[in-house]
Amino acid sequence: MAERYLPRLHMAVLMALGARAGLYHQSSDYPRAIELMRESLARTREARAATDPLVEATLYSLAAIEQDAGQDAAALAHYREAWQLNQERAPGANPRALRTLGSIASMEARMGQDTAAIETIDRALSMARELRLDGGPDYARSLDTKAALLRRQGELEQALKLHAEAAALLAVGRHPPLRLVRHHLGHAESLAAAGQTDAALAQIAKAEVLVGGEHPDPAAQATVAEVRRKIEAAAR
């Protein structure tokens, strides 16, 4: 009879490991969080099939912690492994695959792999359209990310078109202020690169309103101020 309870007990252990890792992650104790999540992954692989959704989910969670810890190469490798498992189990478009593609693109962009990141974003945008998820903030974020990459490559006209498309999506509904701030800052940098200083500073002004108000965010305010300083200095 005791054997009937082993899977349930094993799941409880995995949940406990994941919860503890999450707490350490929130407190920025990344080494401990990563250690616990790796233990969770090892135990999950022992008990589950290679393509089990729980293995994929644990890989993704581990990658997210590694990303925040600055372990870029490890994070990218684990995001890609999670993507591969997803596609082996359920080839084609699905929401988990879409989320993972977005994370892969973010890591590729952060690591300077611009061409790979643009290709990944294009796959994600295509998948979002297939899933009819092309009208929300996640789609807008992908557009902004691609725009930033194109700006780095000097494709300013196309970058500005993508920022404008993202702005139209973000104009509908309510969104977290910091999400909007990131959009305005990216848009501002592209406008400044194109020589449109006044329009760039107008985007900065929108960001300043969002990080001020009743509950100011000092860290975000410092970021916005630094982008303003750079744009104004370049225009002198």
C-alpha cells in the first residue's frame, strides 16, 4: 500500500524544493536558489519521462534564475533545452513554446547574438499570430526587442515602425508601469539615433511620469534620468 503514496510524496518533495528555490530567488540569493532548482531538476528527471512537461517547466525555472544571476550561457542553454523538449512532445505552436522563444531571444540579445535573436523573435512573432496572441503586451515586448536589435544594426526606419506598432498595442488596456517605461525608453533611443531629438525627449517625459507619481521608483527614475542625459548630450 505504501507504494501508492510514493509518487505523491515525490511530487511534494519537488514542490517543496521549487518553493524554497523561489524564496531564495526573491531574496537574490541566487547560488542557493540555483542549487535547489538543480536538485529539483535531477529528481524530476529520475522520476519522469524525458519529455514530461514537469521536466520542461523545471528547466525553464532554472534558466530564469540563472538569467537573473547573470549566468547567461547556462540560462540560454537551459531555455533552449526546454524549447527542444517542448517541441519533441508537442511540435508546433503552443503557449509554452512561445514563452520560451521569447526568453531565448532575450538572452541572445543580451549576449550580443543579434542575428540569432532577430531570427528567434521572428519565429515567436509568427507563432503568436498562429495562436492569435498577437494583440497583447508580450507581442509588443517582442516588437520592441526586435526594434532595439535593428537599431543596433542601423536599421532605424524599420526599428521605428516596430516601436510604433508596439505603442499602438500598449495604448489599449492597462499595463504595468515598468513595462511601459521600457517601451518609452527603447522608443526614445531609436528616435534619438534617427536624429529626432524632440520626439525622443517626449518619450522620456512619458517615462518620467510613470516612474514618479504617488509611488516613485528611485531605481527606475535613475535609469530614465540616465537615458535623458545621454540623449541630451548627444544632441549638443
